[in-house]
Amino acid sequence: MANTLTGLIPTLYEALDTVSREMVGFIPAVSRDSSAARAALNETILVPVTTGQAAYDTVPGITAPNTGDQTVNSVAMTITRSKHVPIRWNGEEQRGMANAGTYNQVLLNQFTQGFRTLTNLMELDLFTAAITNASRAWGTAGTTPFGTPGNLSDIAQVRKILADNGAAVTDLQYVGSTATFANLRGVQTVLFKVNESGTSDLLRNGILGRLEGFDLHESAAVTLQAKGSGAGFTTTNAGFAAGTTQIPIITGTGTVNAGDVISFAGDPNQYVVQVGTTGPGTITIGAPGLEQAIPATATAMTIAASRTPNVAFSRSAIQLITRAPQMPVGPDGDAMDMADDVVQVTDPVSGITFDIAVYRQFMQMVYHVRLAWGAAAIKPEHTVLSLG
């Protein structure tokens, strides 16, 4: 196989450097399993998840007690996407661009756009997974957070929910919309005061960094989400204890969508729907479920307005797995297809390894920038929406 991509590697890394400065959303915030290994579409990969352990009385004795065994659970994640971005040139096009002295820059820009396309798709998958697998929400739907000067309750309250749910507060992440961060930069003047905030990064450079224990990230994937059309729903009169996640609703009409934010009469908490319904049925809310019991009477349920949900979470609550797409295995055991050459380039910022292949065709050639990935929010208790 000819090494036709070797001379292109500097261009590939230059393109990656351009994209890396823009990857400031979910990809750097979540827990990642990214490697050069190959994986097939719909392949399952297990992510280990530890559970709580029992405590035992300490009793002096001749030998150590026979304790300590535990079962390490796992969450099955699936490679749900295998995508490529093609970049094709024929000889006439190359000659014309080379004569104009613009071929190399245009090719660089094409690779840049290819990397951006794939990372944007990953960002959107992570956002969708997060907002449909969160536990609760804070704030007012339709009102951008941090709009009141000197008031940082929007981030303090989501941190409280995460702490109450048992999330580790040592690696917290907050991924928000550009409107949310515009309020932080433009309204929260307390963050500009160098003598109080301890840094001039926000005032001089617009860099947010960390706030109340959260690493802050902006993402274009955080966009307005339309509410379900449901109205007039009430619970059954069975009554539901605190911690319940499945709640039958009756009498109403319309849809309750996954990702909708709901509340029940008499309960100030806002819950995130994981599994919705069309018309009367059973909805599922994220763990740890109801914060307070619903009484044994038909209790009104309200769906919050359409909202732009920022996401606060512990890094390990949301997982991203990336792999190079699986190629067929030839007689010698090597993975191969019709490509003249294949290289794998690892982005030094995100840790994501992209597969780059080149195929010679009749009077033309095509590059493929490709990747396979899967995204999942595996710990709803450690994910909270900050409504905007």
C-alpha cells in the first residue's frame, strides 16, 4: 500500500489545531473513552459502574474478616453512529487551484470543516443524551440564567441538587448556551472585579474558567427545546412515595416528551422526563425520582414552557466512546478495504482519534474523514438542567 497520506499529516494536524480551539462544549466536559481501536456500528462496549459498599463492625481477631467482595456493575453503551465526511478532487480542479496558489489552503479548510462536522454531531448527541436523562431542573423555562446582577443562585442551586443527589463535587461541569454565558460576561459584574475574583481573565479576555466548583463550557448544541403539547394531566389517586420514578397520568390530552420538565401540585421541585407518553399513560422521571411524595388523590401535573436547557453534571455521569470505523479483515488478518492509504490522527486537545483514508478513483481522488461513536448519560442522579 502506497504511503500517499504521509506528506499530508502536517496539514491534518494544522486543521486539528484550528478545530481544537473551538471544541469548548460537551466533548471536553464528559468522560471519554477514545482510542485508535476500531469498532463496528451497533457494537456494544461495557462501561464499569461501581455501587455503594456496606460497612462492617471492626472486631479484633486472629485473622482478618472475610469481607470485601463486591460486584462491579456495568452500563452497556452502543456505537450508534459511524460517519464519514468526503473530500473529493479531480485532476482539473487540483491543477486550477494549484496554479492560483490556493490548493493547500482550501484543502486545509476542507479538513477543518470535516473535523468540525463530526465534532458537532458528537456535541448534539451528548446534549440530547444529557437533557433526556437528567434528574431534576432548576430555574424558569424561557428565562436565561444569571440575568440578575450579583445573583449566582442559578449555579448555586444546581450544585445543591447535585450534592443532595450524592454527586462528587470535585469534577463538576457546566455546559451552557451562548446566551447564558453572555449574561455571565455582561451582567455579573462581580466576576469582573479583579480584587474580588482574583483574576483578570474574564475582564480582559472573556475567559470564564471555573465558577463555584464548575468547569464552564459553551456549546452551540445547547438550543431551544419545544415542550410537549400535553395539558390537563393529573396523576392517578394511588399516591406515590418519595423516590418513585414511574408515575401514571390520566385525564389529559397531548404529548409528554422525553426531556420535558414537569412539576406536580404542592411540590416545588422540577423533574425531567425520561420516557414520555401520548395521552394518558405512564411517564418515567430521572433517578432518584420524586423528592416528596404525591398524595393519594388526583394531583395536577404541569409541563414547563419551551426552554433552552443548560446542563450541570459530574463528569462521569455522561460518557462518550469514539473509535475508528471497523474495516473488513483480509486473508492476512489485517483490516483493509479499497483505500490506498489510511492514517489515524489524534487530536491533542480532545483525545479523539480520527480515521483518514484516501481512495484513488477514475481521474479523481477522495479523502474520507471518519469516526464511529456512541454517547450516553449513565447517571441521571448526577445530571441537572439549568433552565434558560
